[in-house]
Amino acid sequence: MNQYIKVTQMLDAMKETMASGQPKPFTIGFLKADRARKTGGQYRMLKCVLSRRGKKSGSTESRLINVEAHGTKDVQSIHIDNILYFNDRPVS
């Protein structure tokens, strides 16, 4: 059975690194939304993504995290409240 993970635990897990010092990849499931375009509601799952550290990325003030698929430079912003699953565990 999947056990829930809290948002603060999820943000801490995103900052973890491997023994080599490289960021640790993770899987994230979220709902896509764009208020400006009035679109959203599609479920997306990104596997093997890395957290992009920025000044406000992952902070509770901005409520946004920036992630990129491993091996690419495509950065995607995700609102923390839209994240449903982190490493196959539901987020509460």
C-alpha cells in the first residue's frame, strides 16, 4: 500500500544528491494547468527528472518548482499544489 508523503518531505527529497554529488532523479505525477490560457486538467507523469535549483524554485513562497528531464535542458515549472504523486507515493 502506498503511504502518503507530505509536501515538505517531498521538497527535501528533491534536494537529495547521490554519492557522486549529482542530483538524485525522481518521478513526479501532476495535473497540468495554465490560467492565462485557461487550459489544464491533463495528468502528466515525468520519470527520471531533476530539480533545477533557482532562487525561488522549490520555496514555499513561490509554490513553484522547476524540473528538467534527465539528459535534456528543457525546464518545466510545476505548481506544488498540482503535484499528486512523488516517486509513486501520493502527496498530501
